[in-house]
Amino acid sequence: MATDMQKLIGTSEEDDEEEMDMDVKEEDDEDEENGEKHISKQVMVGVDAGVPTFSGNNSQFQHHQLQEQVGTPGGGGLRRCRPLEEKERTKLRERHRRAITARILAGLRRHGNYNLRVRADINDVIAALAREAGWVVLPDGTTFPSRSQGSRPAAGTSAMVTSSSSLMVPQQTPPPALRGVSPGYCSSVEYNTCQMKGVFIPTPSPYDISPSAPSQTSALVGDGVKQTESHLLIGGPMDTVNDKQIVDMPPKLPERDFAGTPYVPVYVMLPLGVINMKCELVDPDGLLKQLRVLKAINIDGVMVDCWWGIVEANAPQDYNWSGYRKLFQMVCELKLKLQVVMSFHECGGNVGDDVCIPLPHWVAEIGRSNPDIFFTDREGRRNPECLSWGIDKERVLRGRTAVEVYFDYMRSFRVEFDELFRDGIILMVEVGLGPCGELRYPSCPVKHGWRYPGIGEFQCYDQYFQKSLRKAAEVRGHSFWAKGPDNAGSYNSQPHETGFFCDGGDYTGYYGRFFLNWYSQVLVDHVDRVLSLAKLAFEGTCIAAKLSGIHWWYKTASHAAELTAGFNNPCNRDGYAAIAATLKKHGAVLNFASSELHMLDRHEDFPEALADPVGLAWQVLNAAWDVCVPVASESALPCHDRIGYNKILDTVKPLSDPDGRHFFSFTYLRLDPSLMERQNFMEFERFVKRMHGEAVLDLQA
């Protein structure tokens, strides 16, 4: 037993016995003291002005009982002195309990990276499990739901003050405990706080609503049944009198006032197909009318994709910018600003894609004879969505490398629209770095059968990636490591179903760490190469890189979906620090596409995915702000309701940030007929004013 205990918790059995004996002795002393106090209370209860109040037979019985209790040897009070054998049994039970506890704690530390002290007790374990389930546990034991579960308590010495809202959603009933939750997960805004310096933990937004209650009003309307209950949204009682419902409506709580807050520019993303495959402007008259309406509410500008597959479609270095020139001229006449995207990926097949724009024809021809220019999975399936980073320095594109092709395209754009750069019309250029223009591997392609919340697959099996892996393995001194994992599952696997991503899986071993470091470093090197050339092409103009949140399986130890996407971000490592440092090196802006609103429905449909978009978002933001990288943002899907806008505002302009940090800009996705509908447009206009820090009169509306 002593050997086991020493191995598990690093302490001796004698220490445990000494500590246990002291606990047992204190327990005995406490029981004896309580017994004496109880006797004193019983004696005093039966005395009134010095005269006993006993009467009849009952008084004789109570008097006899009192004498028996007072005369108990050892002053045991209401209980008799425990025999020596019983005390020994208690000690044995306590030793057995402590041995089990020690094994549990050792297992949690070893396999789950729980941050538990050596002599942790059951309170530490309960607190860790509560945090893993998404709750916040303060040092004094105060426990309340995290921002993803509802509002924090309004009272209590340890409760923190939150901002008020015009639509305060009540605290939701916590979800049942999740089975199979991997140890090592911290709550959504506490991730890696011990490892990241200057971490900002935001005040929970009052606009957070639990996805488990998508329609709160429908459950309150009875079918002719008399009701007396509290309305979840109104907050007051609801009574039924003569078959008519009477609602006692309290005054609405004030909304957070953003008047006087920092000015955050608002851009609107133009439709994907605003320029057709012939590089012609589609429906210029209709677009002009819409832009005039947007200008009337003082938006700052628009964002537009400059598609590589349109501009350089037919032959290498044969560029056609005619449609974009007409579009930019229209924007200039309205005195709007421009954010442009160098889109080196295809459009079509992803969420929100309503047009099909492939890669240039001449690139596709090269791909038919050399399919290794595309990302490739373990089964050999090619993904022509964008070029593999393995050819960044390989002259396989008609004598040019991939980064040379990107640079020539960006330089052509800079020369074509030089006057717009000089006049300050083009304020930012976002450089496409992967699928959907985002900095990540195409690890979750729908065309290959991936469905949420699958972990995805590694995309490193083209000949150029394999050559790089072999070289890295040889440098490491283990040439047999020059292969991808053979137990990482498939696109729709879950982490616990694989030997690589399961708790304590191969991702934590020597080979696993080597492979993941190499895989993520290829991504960082790609960013470094492309942004260095973008900085050269667009000297004096702000450049940006887009990063989307891969937040499913974020609450597991391995973060499997992030690993396959190229972010080496398991629970004990910050996988976004290197990316932030690279952006800082080139003076680039991080454009983080938060998909929190998009995922609300999926939390309910797929609770087993253990997703945490809020926790991931704040980890990425802290990684960027830690090295002073400006952060821009864009919505993942259209938003038309006030609650959604309020959530965006609270994220873009954090109320409790001690450094007063805020986002560099915000881009709304996207200009479409639904945005121009009257009610939706009124809400958007109100949102723009608040982003600009202007006073809004109808805060109670």
C-alpha cells in the first residue's frame, strides 16, 4: 500500500496516517463537544425561572433520560463512547477512502492534465468537474453558470458585476452532466490562463442565451389552461382571468449604452457573384441603389473578393481587372472605402456559397497531369479548392512557384489600382492563405463526406508534403517517423474513437508531438512566406489574414478538430501564439471570423461535440492582443436580430477590458435582399450607430 501511495501522489504512508489520525481525533473531539453542548441545551430547556417544567409520567421519563445522558462515561453526550474497535475500523475505512482518492487524483493528473495539488481533497475534484461541465467556481466555493449557460448571480460577496441589458435572459437550468468529457478542459474563458500572460477574461455578456431553449415563449402559452407562472422573457407573473391572460410587465432594463465608446468602422461584404466569370460587373444599377442606401446610414465601406480564378483565368500572368475597375469607380463616387480580398481559392460547395468560381483553367490543367499540387488525404483523395502549401517553393506552375504566382497577382493588382492606394480608398488587403481564404488546412471538406462534428483528417499526403516530412524526420534522427498517423480515424470520427486523439492517445507521445509540430509549422511557414511578399507588394497599406474558429471538440484534451486543421492547440499548449507572432512580424491584422451565432443551433443538435466557440474566441483574441496584433472581425452568417447585434457589440467593445482594447474593424456578412428589408435594415442602422459610438435614442425600443 505504501509503495502504491508513494507512486500515486508522492507522499509517504506515515504522513497520510498522521494526517488521518489527526482528522479522526478532531472528529471525535468535535462530536464530544457537540454532545456536551446538546446536554446543556436540554437541561436549560426544562427550566423556567429556576423551576423544572416536567409534568406527569412524561416528566419522569425525561428526568430518567437526562440522568442517563449526563451519567454517560467520557462525556459522550447523546452518543455513547465509541469502542476502541470501532475507532480502528473508522481509521481503516478512512485509509481505504484516501487510497482510492489518491488513485483518482493520480489518474486525473496523468491522463487529463488536471491542475490538482498533491493533497487535493474532494472539493478540488468537484470544482474541477464543475469547471469541465462549463461552470465557474470561485476560490470561496461560489459556483454559477459560465457565460454560455446564462447570467451570473446578481448578489453575493464573490459575484462579479455584469452590464445590464434591455433583454435579460433568465438563468437557464444547467444541462445534465456530459458523459465521456475528457479531463483537462477548463471553462470557456479560463483556458490556458496560467500559460498566457496578460490574459483578459471578459465579463459574461447579458445577451448570451442557452441554445437549449430556442423558443422560450412557446412553452408559456397554455391551451386554455389557467396559468400563474413567471414569463421567461418578461420576468413578471402571468395570470389568467376569465380566459384572458393578464401579464404584469415590469419596466424594461436599460441596454448598454455605447455612446462615447471608440469608433469601430463597419464594412459590408458584397455578394460573391458581384463580378461574373467574364470579369463583368453584374447588375450595376441595382448595386448602385443598394450602396446609396448603405451610404445613407454612414457605413464606412465595402469588402469585395478579387477572385484569382476570374482575373487570371485563361493564361499565366494574363490579368483582367475590368469588372473590378467599374466596381471600384462606383465605390469611389459614393465616397466609401474598400477592403479587398486576394482570393486564391475556389468558391462553391461551402456554407453560404451561392456561385461557383474555380481556380484558373491553366492551373486545373497542371493539376490533371500533376495532382500533387493539391492537398491530399490519407486515402489519396485530392482537394482542388486551393493549392497545397507543399509547392510554395516548387517550380511546378509553368516555371513559377506558388508564392511567386501569388506575388505576381498581388503586384498586378497594386499597379492596376495605384491611384486608389495613394488616395486612401483601399484601406486594407486581406490575403487568402488557404481554403475559403482562411489560414488552415482543408481538413473538413464537405465534398469528401465530412459532416459536423467530425474531427477531419490530416492533409499531408501529396508528394511534396511527404518529402518535407521525410526531411524533418531525418533531422530529428528518426527516419521511421516519416509517415502520417495510421490511427487518426476518418473525417467523421470522434476523438475517443481513435487511438491518436483519445485521452492519453498517441498525440501526447514522442512521435505524436513531432508530427503535430511539423504539421503546424508548415502552416506557420506558409503564412510567413506569403505575408512577407504581400507586405512588399502593398507597402504602406494594411494587410490582414483571416482565421476561422475550429471550436468543436474544444472541450476535450486533444482538440482533435484543431489539430487536423493545423493548430497544435491541445489542452496543455497554446497553438495560436506562433501565428500571432508571425502576424506581428509583418504588421498584419488578424481577421477572426467568429461563428458563435452560427453554432447556437448545433450546440443543441450535437451536444456531444463539446464545442466552445466563446472559449476559443477569447483564446485567439488574447494570443493576438498579447503581442499587440490588431484584431478585425466579420460575421460568419447574416444577423438581423438585436440580441445577435448586442452579442457582437459586447465582443467588439469589451466592457471590462482594463486596457480598453477593441476591434480594429467589423465586416458584416453580407449584402443581400434580406438585409434591405425594412425591419432588418432599421436594426442594422442602429447597430452601425452603436459601433460608431453614437447615441441611440430608442435604447428602450
